[in-house]
Amino acid sequence: MPSTEFEPLDDELWMQLALQEADVAAAHGDVPIGAVVVRNDGLLLARAHNQRERASDPTAHAEILALREAARDRGHWRLHDCTLYVTLEPCPMCAGALVNARVSRVVFGAEDPKAGAVTSLYEITSDPRLNHRLPATGKLLEQPSRERLQAFFRALRARGEK
């Protein structure tokens, strides 16, 4: 994917892009979570959305897919000068991937009290026992992030699915 430039670290703009990715996930039956990886000078490296259902892959979370694409774009796995924007607080797997990729910052929309691993249930990204820590900004565009998730699960329940 070719890189695109926007204003450096315009958090709301990047989160809007992540919300667009969440809409793509919902359109093909996946939980509406979107993510983008942006170099800290404002260069878009990757955008992705959940594809667990589509790919039959339990690891196909938006964050993981975006990190993989960004690393391919960079030609190496270290994303030390990048910010990840995601519409839902990352789970333990995704928070661990952020630490392992050496991401410099994470910005998320809705908190996840059941599986959040940045500020809610766990605090993996700030755990001093790990070799890398990164600051987190939560609740950015929280309402539109939450509304997408609620609408998705409401529709599933109406169809009798879990």
C-alpha cells in the first residue's frame, strides 16, 4: 500500500481513519475494530480492520494486521517512531505486539473492561518489567467507537447469534 501524508499526529484525523476501517470490518461480518499505523512525522504506513471471521484466523485483529503491514512497508519490525490508532483498547495479544514492535505510542477509542490490556484489565504497555513501554491515550472519539460496537452486537443478538 502506498504511504499517504497528513498533518503530523493529528490524533482525531487518524482516529477517523481507524473508524472508517472499523466500518469495513462490520460490512463483512467482523467485529468493527479498525487500526492505522502512522509514523510520528505524519506518514501513514498501514490501515487495517478485524478479519477474524473473514480469514478464519483468531489472530487477525486490526492491530496485528496493521503492525504487520507497517513492518513490511518499513522493511523491519521495529516501529519505534510510530503511533498506532485503534478504535478499541487493545487486548493482551495486541498490547504485547505493540511492546514487541517497539511502537512509540498507542491511541484508542473505547475502553474494553473485559479484555483491555492497556488501561482497563491489564496495563501491559506500561509494565515496568517489560523491555519497552509506551504511553497511551484513551477515549479519543470514544462515543463513535462504542456506538459501532454496540450496534454490531445488537444486530448479532437480534439474529440470535452470540
